[in-house]
Amino acid sequence: MMKFACKDIGMDCDFVATGASKEEVMQKAMAHGGVTHADAMKNMTQEQMAQFGKQLEASIRTA
Ligand SMILES: [Zn+2]
């Protein structure tokens, strides 16, 4: 099982996403971010979003 926690990328948030694959966790994390962190994400440039995506992917660990 794979796991991602918002805290792992420095967010003050208790959200944790789990899934069978990295892709599944990425999908859940992005869906969460689009709702809960919409304010932070809407101000990001395309470049920042790409960087954020990489950081998010790198933070997904085996649980
Ligand atoms: Zn969060």
C-alpha cells in the first residue's frame, strides 16, 4: 500500500491518502488539494504546479 500525508510536504493539514498504487494516491491527493488547498493552488503558476506535483510524488511512501 502507498501513502501520502499533507504534512510530508509541509502543509498544516492532517489529510492522509492511501492507495494500492502511486497513481491512485496521486489522484486522491490532487483531488484533496483542489478542494482543501484550493486557495493555495489557484495562485500557483504552471511551473510551480509541476514542481508541486513532483514534490507530492516524491513524498508518496510505502505504508
Ligand atoms: Zn491537505
